[in-house]
Amino acid sequence: MAIGLSAQRPQGDATILVKVTIVDSDKNPLPGATVKVAGKAQGVISNENGEVSLWVDKNAEIEFSYVGMKPLVMRVTKPISGYITLEDEMSELDQVVVTGYQRTTKRRTTGSLATLTAKDLKGAPTANLDMLMQGKIAGVDIKAVSGRPGESAKIRIRGTNTITGNAEPLWVVDGVPLQRDIPSIETSRIKAGDFNDIFTNGIAGINPSDIESVTVLKDASAAAIYGSRAAGGVIVVTTKRGKEGKMQINYSTNVSIVTSPPRDANLMNSKEKLAWEQELWDEFSAKKFAEGSNYPVIGIVGMIRSGYKQYAGMTKEQQDATIESLGAHTTDWFQELFQNSVSQSHYLSLSGGSEKNSYYVSLGYSQNNGLVKKTDYDRYNVNAKIDMKPNKRVKLGFTADMAMQHSNSSSLGVDPFKYAYFANPYEKVYNEDGSYAADNTYYSLSHANGSYDVRLPKDGYNIFREINETSNNTKNISASLIANLNVNILDNFSFEGLASYGYVSNTTDNINGKNTYAAWTDRPFKDDNTDRIYGSITQTSAYNTSYNLRGQLHYFNTFAEDHYISALLGTEIRGQYAKSIYEKRYGYDPVTGNSATPTYPSDTKIEYADLLAYAAIIDGLSGQSIVEDAFASFYFSFDYVFKQRYVLSFTGRTDGSNNFGSKEQFNPTGSLGLSWNVDQEAFMQSLKSVISSLSFRAAFGYTGNINKSVYPQLVMDYNTSFRRTDTDYYRMGYLKNAPNPHLRWEKTRDMKISMDMGFFNDRFRLQGELYDRRTHDAVTTVSVPNTTGFSSQSYNTSELLNQGIEVTLNANVLKTKDWNISVSTNIAYNRNKLLKYDVNSGYRSWGTNHVGYPLGAIISGKVNKIDKKLGIYTYEPRPDAVFTTAEDRRNVNNYSFYLGTSTAPTNGGYSISVSYKNLNLSIGGTYSLGGKILNNINCPISYSTLSGSKLESVPTQENDLYINHLNVTKDAVNRWTPNNPITNGHPRIIDAYGEDLGLDDFVPSIDFITKASMLEDVSYFKLGSLMIGYNFTGKWMQKAHINSLALSFSMSNLFTITNYSGIDPETPGAVYPTPRTFSMGLSVGF
């Protein structure tokens, strides 16, 4: 039988007081721990703060126990006070976890969750928290979207469960869900690219060194208590706090060298490209040039041979000499963009305290100078916490956190990575006098082939002028205050309160220098036919304020030794207000910071309509956007444990929001879970030496998602221009969408079964899980009759399915006095499928959504091979296709197949750790299987760049002669020709304006089908990190008052095994690649 917190003093003098606080190895209190006296049925349960008090007979034996901890037995010969520390069991099943609303253990949960400690998050000093988690948890797919410093990753927990909403997980930091929405600037109001949103999402501002643990809640049983925010999963971050004892000072630093990625794009060098252009001239142009008929001009060789501009009048020998001189120099444009940079990070923390008060203060600085020139990222962190215990029943905690992030980059009018991919290698960065060299071929195709001329600034186009004379600077400051209050009303009944306030400021300056191409293409004041130049600056200022108030009652107790219950009842309100203001100024002078707004050119004949147009331009150069929302929630949870064997968990929550229709504002969610700890059964005790732990779990529940892309109200969207009269002006707008009082939350029904099994004292652990997640009421846009006044309306119409399996294996392969070897690996398979979708567009849109297929389905033709006679790809007809007319061969539905999905269904990670005495080595990485992409990096030029009458269809970009005006991959020479009719290389090259080959009569040439020839598998196996560390020991450290000292060396992004032809299969295409880094680290504690 369980008795109260403090037993009354027995009669007699032979009794001794035991008054202690039961904690784990990190000094975290263990509420609900049991203290038993040997030979007696009574027991005492610790309170919310882990405190317990009882009187026992002298020389009596008492046992301290807690689920997941090794029991501690001691004989009482004198009064005992202070801390009783219980050590963790080996089993991961018994690990203490923080869910954001309460602390518990895995044995007492029925949900799917995984916890990473600070030790698990080491390995890549320059990475953000999200990338440090990559590959470490089954079912949590984390992919870099770019290698840009400070960029947040894409995270999907058990697939994508929304079509038009936000599928990212909810981040919770120290119990507070992040609310950092910054209103975006509509591109119709301001030139696209002028607004930098690098910090508006994600958790880049969190210092990884401040983190104690990260817990990922993957299913409804674990996450349903977060209700309408939990459909994408929940990631709970717990930061470090102070502990009782003398002041501990810890300092760590890392210096990293950032280098180019391990793979390249396999592009031609100058000699190869010039030889290739000569080959194409000989095949397609030389004869026609000699005959005086129309001929194609491809590359600099074509421009020289045809006598274009400055090459006119050259002899054959002069032409050859010019071509030879161009081949003497090769510009690797990717290497010109890249730089080997040095990055660094520093972290200092001070912590300590007494039984009544504890504190934790940390300072952090991180600098990442980036792989690409003129890109860098800085982060500053300050964190302070104080915990107080005014008396045995009250506990207060205060947290103040501030982070400042600063990102610099170029704004650019041309994607630098796309430029580096296509720019010809014989072009130069600088002239011999050090001035910027103009690119002679990037924009010359149309004019060299007798079409229109692309107007450029007088000094031409140079990518490094764009890099050096444009800029995009972003500064983000975030601050938060959190107050926690715990009051033990009774021994096992407490009130827990939380209040938080957050503020985020985000400012950007986007500058385009007047001599840049970015400024040249952004001249709105009737400058289409002038050489006038002027720069611009776009400035945005945004802020977000958020609050969160929570109060809950928590009761827990153990009855008759075998029955444990924990009940939680609470309410929560939260909200945020965010505002963005933007302004753009033309004629900007970077020296004075002022601007001289251009007028129309002096020779312009001004009409009244021109004045209105000018006023409309000025009106569109400034504006604002506002986002405001509020939520009210009520929730409860109930856990029952019988004999530590059987666990029942029940949670419920309802959220109310202004985001939804008047009849659908509240959304009830909840879950029911069961767990059976089989290893606690009597019949398992004989197998304990082999099967040390075994648990089965099953759960069912609902979570929700707020789709902020739609609104239920009748929304008036105002134009940026006004209707003017001689006496006044009037705002104009249009009805953006019709009201929908039944617009409601997206709901996800979640079911799962799982097994956790440990062998040989949990030296080997196997975890497996099957899940089925079905999203109902997914919001999609549906066509409606025009008689309603609208062409479309958003409804809750669609359904999605995510089914999968996850397996995790952990093994402590070797453990001796000096050696320790452990291995961990995980794999997850997710099957995504669209079950219901009212908008049926057929197969005619590449990558659109189709019922019966996953989101991001790739539906196109199925390539057979290159036809030996025709030299182009042939495509397999569908089994149900009927060909009776020539038109049937052009019908895309006769060739359409499902080819795969852009989201890899199988993902996983691995890690190996080997330590010998004080030396340790660890490696880790990720793999992805089954992902497909259309690796068609669209060339900025093609046959359609020219004007003229097309004579022959060009099935794919590979077939297009005119893309070879710019650079191509080395293997382009391995192609079909009439004299070399190969079928295992590239298809024939076609001049769309050359001659009618009649290929349409034999195979489909519709882009939707023929793009399949560019399909690539982006499966990969990546060695992501390697770290070597050494921990120093010895008496000399004590004399120097050093508690700990460690050195480390690490490498990241070492190599990738893949069949993908590009730089990085994780970030395919022409994007900012993930760099390779080498780091040295030092950590010292006093």
C-alpha cells in the first residue's frame, strides 16, 4: 500500500529520518519513485520534485526504485539527506523522455517516440540542429534543400499528409511551440527574389550546444496531445539547465575548413567543347554556309566560322588560331564560384547552484563563411535560466533566450549555379587588364542565328560583376521569455503552469548595383530602348510577437503497489501577430544611402495615361502584409500501469481557431494506446538472460493540421493601385474567395503496432513498427460553376494514405574494460497514396496529383531504347492502347505510365562507434532508395529561343541542336548518327529549322511523354560524418582544476555512392551544393 509523501515519526528513539531527493544521473528529479522498507508492506512515493521523507528503524534496509532505473538498496544507520541518484538501466525502453507536457519513461508510453541526447548530435560543427538529426531516427526523413549556410532542411515524419498545407513538423522548445511566422511579400507587388526568407521558417537560431535532448513524437498516441498542430509529427527540444553543485564552466570551440563537394557535374573543358562545336559545325552548318542557305550557328566556333560581328573577314588560318587560343584556357565555373573558407564556433556555459536555487548561462557564436563566394552566416546566442525552490511545494523556473542571425549573399538576376552549369568553359572571368570580361555566348544565340538581339548593358554580362555588385543582407533577432510554475498542492497532486512571450524581428536589404544585369532587367520607367542605368534597394522589415499561456493539473500515485495512474488536465491559449513592411527605391546611391527616383526619359511624350502608369509604379514600391491568429485549447491525458506490465494511455484535446469556418472552429483529437511489457511476466524470467526486454504496443488516434493557405471568410484582396479622380482616389480590389463556413481542419487518423525487443541485457536491441495514417478532409481547390461568381473554391475534399514499416537495430558488439564497439542502423519504408482527389486533370500535367498514386508521382512515357534507324527514343505503348489512326500515336494516354515518385519511399541511416580507452572513433551517414527525378536542368536557350518556322519536332532537350551553344556534359559526344547508329548513348541531334525528318509519324514527340528520357534514379548511400576524439585524464588535470578536456577531428560529406549524374543526389539539379568540411574541436571544463 502506498502512503503519503512523509510518514509520521514512529514512537521511540530507535528511529531515523530519511529525507532525500531522488534524481537521475543528470540530477533530474524522479517523481513517482518508490521507497520501500524491507519486511514491510508500506511504501512512500516521491512527489513532483522527486522528494520523499520517512522514518525507519535503525539498521533497516530500504530500497529506492523507479521504472527504467536500477534499484538502490541501503542500510540505514544514521539520518540520510541530500540526493539519492539512481542509474539508468541499459534498456532504451526505460529511458526518461520529455514530451513537452510531462516527463515519463518509454516503458510507460504507448506512442512512437525516439530520443536523441547531446552526444547523438555531435559530428558536424557547422550544421543546424535539423541536419544534426539526419539519419538517426527511423521514419524521420531529413533532406537538405541546399548547402547555403543557415538554410533549414526539409523534414517529413512518416510521409506527407497534406496536399496544399504545411507538412513540416511542429517544433517545441522547452515546452513552448514555436510561432515565428513572417508574412511573405507577394511577388506581384515587388520583384521576385528581393525578399529573403531564409530565417522565416525552421529552427536555425537554436544553438545545438545548448540542447540536452531531442524527442521526436511520430504517431497520434505520442503527439495527439498537441492536437491540430501534430499531423506532421512533433519535435520536442529540451535545453540544458543548471544543477546543484559548484560552478561548472565549460568552453568548446571548433574551426572548420569548408571545401567543394566530393562530386562534380562532369562538364566539358574548353578543348572538348570547341572540338564538339566544330563537329556540329561540320555536320549541320558548313555545307549550308558554303551554299549561302540558312545554317545554324552553335557556340563560339559557329560564330567564328560564320564571321559573326568581330570575327568578320577572318581567314581560315586566323579562325583556327583564334579557336586554338580559346582552347588554351578553361574556366571551371563551379570552381570559380566556390571558395575554400574557414568557419568557426565558440560556446561558453556556466552552471551550478544549491538545493534551493540553480542557474545556467551560456553564450554562443557560430560563423559559417559558406562554400560559394560572398555567402556567409553568423549566429549569436545568449541563454540564461534560473530555477528556484522557495519551499518544498513550490518550484519556479525562468528562461531568457536571445539569438541573432545574419546572412549575406548576392541577390543576382541569374541563378549562379545554373549559369555555372551552362556557361562555356572558354569564357573568362576577367580581361587581361583586370576588368570584368563579357560573356560572348550566354546571350548571343538568337542574334547570331539571325533573330532578335538580347539587349545587355554596355559592358555585357559577367556573373562576378553580379556577385560583387549586388547584395542581399538579412538580419534576424529572436528573443523569448518563459516562466514555469510547479505547485505541489498535495503530495501527489500538483499544478503546473507555463507562460511565454516571443519576439522575432527580420530585416532585409536587397541591393542591385546600377552596372549589373539584375538592375538592367529591372528598369520600369520606359527604358526598354534606352541605355540609362540605375540601381535599386529593396528593404523589408518584419516582426512577430507570440504568446502562450498554459495551466494544467497533474495527479499521479501508486495504489496497492501494483497500480500506477497519472492524470493530466489542462487548458492553453496561444496567439501571434506578425507584420511585414517593404519599400523599394530606384536610383539608389550606396555611398549616401539616398536615392534619386528616375522619371520617364526626357524625349517621352507624356499623356495622362503615362502619369497614371508612373503613379502606379510608385504606389507599388511600398506596402505591408499582416498575419494574426489565435487558438484556445483544452486537453487531458490518462495513463494507467498495472504491475509495470500493462499500460493504458488515453489522451484528448480540442482546439479552437479563427482560421476555420464559423461552424467548424473546434477540432477534437485524441488517442488510445495499449502496451504490454512482456519481460515483466513471470513466465519470462527464465529467459531473462537471453531476452532482457520485450514490449508490444498498439495505438489509435487522430491528429489535425491547420491549412493556412485558405480562409473561410469572404476575402477582399486589394490591388496595389488605386482609381484616381481629380478630387480623390479609391481603393480597388476583388473577391479572392467565396465564404465557406464549413471549411475545417485536416484530420489524420493514425494506427500502429510496434515491438521493442532486447537481448543479452539489452546489448542488442531490435525495434519494429507498422503504421497506417489516413488523412481526411485535405484541402484542395475545386472548379465551381462560373455562375457562382468564382471559377474555383477550396474545400475539404481529398484523402491521403501513408503506410509504412520502420526497423531500428542497435548493438553493443563489444564491451570490455578498454574496448567498446557499438553499431546502430535504421530503415523506414513509407507508401504514400492519394485516395481521393476531386480535381482530375488526367495524365497531361507532369508531376500533378492522381488518385491511386503518391504525391509527386511521375507519370510519363516508358522509354524502350534508341531506335537504331531513327536515332530517337521509342516509348512503350500501354497494354490497353488502341492504334487505328495516326492521331493515336500522338495521344499521350496511349503511352502514359507511372514511373515512380520524387519522394524516396525508403530512407535510413547508420552509425558505428569504436572506442579504446580514451580514444574514440565514430562514423555515420544516410541512405535513400527509390527516389526519381526528371534531371532536365532546363537550358536557358533552345530552338524556341529563335524565331522562324519549325520544320521538325524536337522530342527532348537532348535532341535539340541549339542547347549545344552553351556547355554540355562530356558524354554528349557519345550519340547516334547515321554513321554511328548506337543505341546505348545519347539520341540523335535535331535541327528544328533544318529539314522535315517525319519523325512524328513513328514515335510520340509530345513533351509530356518524351521527358521520361531524362528520368534519373537519385538513390544514394552517403558517408555523412567521421569523427575522432580523445578525452584526456590524469592527476595533472586536477592540479590545473580542469574537470574535462577533449580534442576532436571531424569530416562531413565524405563521399556518396550513387548512379545520379549530377553533383549531389540529395540536392539534385543546379542548386547550392552541400560542401565537404573538415573540423578541429577543443572542449574543456573547469
